[in-house]
Amino acid sequence: MPATATFIRLPKEELKEIANAATGDDPQGLADFLAANGTSVVEFEEDGEIFSVLLPVLAEDYDIDLETSENAIVAELAEATAALVFILTLEDQKKYLEQLDPENFSAEELAEAYADFTDEEEKGAGDAMLEALSALFQALQEVDADHVVVVTVT
């Protein structure tokens, strides 16, 4: 079953509550919290598992590290859930928005990066990586001084 990636725009002041929602007894707590307090900003139809390759490739090959912002919260979320969770902030937007423009990448280049990272060539991997990159680019545009975008892959 493919993994689902969601991109939820959330008021920044809600971040302190997000870990509580994720660490409670309800396994749906994080998803319910995000649905109740945020707004979906990107529709991503591909397999969200692609982000487990794209994020390290961006960090290693392009010096674009999207997994370290809001460190304490992200660490708590990672510990509390089986999901990949990261938070896009205004700082990320200022540092990486121009670099993440999908026009700066090609499916061929990303397919090669995928193959280098996973040691396997996957048909359509470059297109999937480009689609995921486009989703990140779109989501980063939704961030402002009062809002972040919480990305979850489950």
C-alpha cells in the first residue's frame, strides 16, 4: 500500500500542542489534530514513500536540509509516531525556496540521484522525485511569519 503524504498549513502557535496530540493514546491523534487545526495546502497523489529518498538526496547533493527545523518538536514527533514528519518554516522558505524551484531540476537528474541513493534503478523514480519536489516548492510558498506547513508521510 502506498504511503500518503499530507501538507497541512498550521498556525505557528499550535506547534506546542502538536507533540501532545502525537504522543497521546490515540494513534490517529496527530492526524486528527492537524485536520482540526490546519488546512491542507498541497494535493500529492504519488506514493509518499518517495520523500524518504528525496529528503536525504536534497540534503546530501544540493545542501537543502528540510528535516532539521523545529528540531525538538520534530524529534518528539518522530519518536511518537511511525510516520516521517517534518515542518517547513519561514526560515526554510527564505533559505531554500529559490533552490527548490522545479525548473532547476530534471527528471533524468533526479532519477540518477535516486539510483545513486538506493543502489537500484526504479522506472519513473525521476518523475516521482520531481513531483515530490514540486509539492515541497508549493508547500513552502504557503509558509509565513505566523504559519508553518507540517508534512507527514504515513
